Amino acid sequence: MKALVIGSGGREHAIVEALSRSPQVDKIYCAPGNAGIARLAECVNIGVTDIEALADFAESEGIDMTVVGPEAALAAGVVNLFNERGLKIFGPTKEAARIESSKEYAKQVMDRYGVPTAGYRSFDNYEEAKAYVEAGRIPIVIKYDGLAAGKGVVVAMSLEEADAALKDMLLDSAFGKGRVVIEDFLEGPEFSFMCVVSGDKVYPLELAQDHKRAYDGDKGPNTGGMGAYSPVPFIGDDVKTRALKEIMEPVAKGLVSEGNSFTGILYGGLILTDEGPKVIEFNARFGDPETEVVLPRLKSDIYALFDAALKGEDFTTEWDKDAVLGVVLASKGYPGSYQKGAEIKGLDKVESGLYHMGTALKDGKLQTAGGRVLMVTGKGATLEEARKEAMESLDKIDCNALFHRTDIGKAAIKLS
Ligand code: AMP
Ligand code: GLY
């Protein structure tokens, strides 16, 4: 089989790696890919939203299955176009992907199907939003209603902070013209629950925990994610089952009833409150960096899993008991502005578990080319062992333009 993966980050690197373990897959292409992915797949220079060119490529190369990484490709309608042209693709249509691209739509779906989440109101008018915040409780959560690469969320600890966020999003259109969703603040440990979904069929993957804040101790601004690990010791099987029955399955069924049947990865960003698991957000794709710690634990053939989902057939996944923990190396300044083009050395000394998130090869030298640049993971019988291996790999990498968190998984390691 020939597979095409769309995207260029660590998530796509991990998907490509999982596909490369499939006995059915002979050849993998990645569009556009990156310097790390190029070791496992043939990189094709087509952008993720250039959907006509992607479909032309899939057709002319005789690709058997395409797998979509990023939300931008979904929002551009890559799945709709491939479906129209009779090309096999794993991912939701643009309409079904609104569960991620529109926070208000996600909230409406949750309301309609009784899925537990934070109370909310949505606004496009600054004065009205401000009055609502002033009448409510602090902390309060303000979310830009659209795609903002994980950066459109402000957990405001004061009225001033809330007001600044509203001004940014509604008056200065920092992420584009749009609405905001204002949510009640929920408390508890967060975890990521990714499921393969095919209509009303849900095939759960193993859980992971992401670390969204930029700096140690969960300080600093929200990012796309600075590190992750799997499994998650403080989320028991009972909670996972509740999350499956009360959240993931009702949403999948709900989307079918809405006429927006979902095929692809439904990612639940969940929080374990005193009242049980609740939804913080949904994504319509694999999480990044969660994928880099979950897929290495998948023992089943991922091509067969995607194929079963596309056919609506049953599939039981098997998992490695070993833990995986990974740390993101990001460009100094991220998630704000940062420079690109710094040379990265020492990667040849890292034997395994290295995922490229934003790198480029220039004149034969590896350079930084994004906000999040590399994900270094370790694997072991326990999270502690996995962390040790990740840290050893991290020490071998030499680049003074990068920073990382030093506390990924530490709270979980103390617990387990
Ligand atoms: P999101 O992009 O919606 O996942 O939000 C980013 C981060 O903001 C989450 O991982 C949480 O840490 C935090 N957050 C979002 N919504 C809430 C909420 N309602 N209560 C508490 N924290 C939240
Ligand atoms: N790591 C969170 C996300 O992929 O949205």
C-alpha cells in the first residue's frame, strides 16, 4: 500500500513512523514533511491547504490512503475534495471538523447531547462581553472562537486580564475578526483522550497528558503544548470509561444526527472535576505533542485501524505497557515572536524517539524553522524511566536558540 500523510510537524512524524511499522505499507509520502520525516517518507513539496494539488498528487501516484494531520487542511476541505474525487482519506469533512474550528458550535453540540462541559456565553460585542465578565466570577476563561494554534485562550485571574483579552480579541482582532466564548473556570487535572471515530463507532486510544503552559510550574502563556506523556496514572479505567460513555460516544452519535458524521480522530481535551470528567475542548485531529507519546505505544497495525474505521468495521487496538514521555524543544520567544535559522547539532547521537516539529535542512545543515522545533521522547517500564531516557537524549542536542520545560510528567511520576 502507498500512504500519504499531510502535514509537517512532530505529529505527522509520529504518524509516518507508525505507518512505517505497518506490514501493509510499502511506501509513504508526506506533504510537505520536514527534515526528520524525510528519513522515513518521501517528502513532497505541497502545502497543507493546497488541496487540489494534494488530490492531483494522490490520484497520479495511486495513493491507497491519505491521512490528514493539521486542522488547517481539514478546514480547507481536503476531505470533502478527496471524497468527491473518490480518493480514500482518513479525516473529517470541513463540516464535521467544526467541532474544533468553532468553539460555539462545539458548545451547541455538547448542550444538545447532554455532554458535560463548562457553562458559557458567546459574544461579538466588546461592551456586552465586558458587562458579562464584570457580573461573573473570576477566574474566567476567554476563548477566541476560531483556529488560533492553541493561543486563543486566556485564563483570566483578574478583571484587568479579562478586559485586556476581550480588547485583544474583539476590538483589535488579534486573531482575525470574530466572536469570543466566555466560559466558567473548571478545576482539576487535564488529560487528552484521542479516539478514532467512524460515524457512531468509537475506538478509544490510550490517554496522554499535555503541558500547555510555556514554562515550568505551569507558568507563562498557553502554547500548542510543551511536552506530554502516556499513560496517565491519575486517570483510572473507571474515569476513562465514563469519558467514553458520557462524552466521546454521545458526541460521535450527536454528529451523526446533525448530519455531520465524523470520520477521523476526535480529540477530547478533558478535565477531571469533582463532578467527573468534563470537556475543555474538542479537536478534529491528532493532538501535538500527544501523538508522539501515544502512537509509539500502539502495537496494532495503524493502517489496518484507519482502514477499519473507513469501512466502519470493528477493530480492537493493542497497546504496549511501556510508558512514553517527551519534552518539546521550542525556539526562545515562543509562543511569542522568535527567530528561525539557528543550527541544531548532536541529533545523530540520539538513537530513537526523536520527532521533528519545525526543522529544515539548509546547505546540508539542520536548522530551526518553527516555534516548536523538536520533541525528544523516552520509553521505559515506568514514566520515571521514560523521563530519564528523554533527558539523556535531550542532553545530546546542541542548539542555543532553544528552550524546554524541565518538569514534564513530574507530578505524575510522584503519583505513580
Ligand atoms: P483550550 O485551547 O480550549 O484547550 O484551552 C487551553 C488551556 O486553557 C486548557 O488546556 C486549560 O488549561 C485552560 N482552560 C481552557 N478552558 C478552561 C476552563 N473552562 N476552565 C479552566 N481552564 C481552562
Ligand atoms: N496539544 C494540544 C493540541 O494538539 O491541540
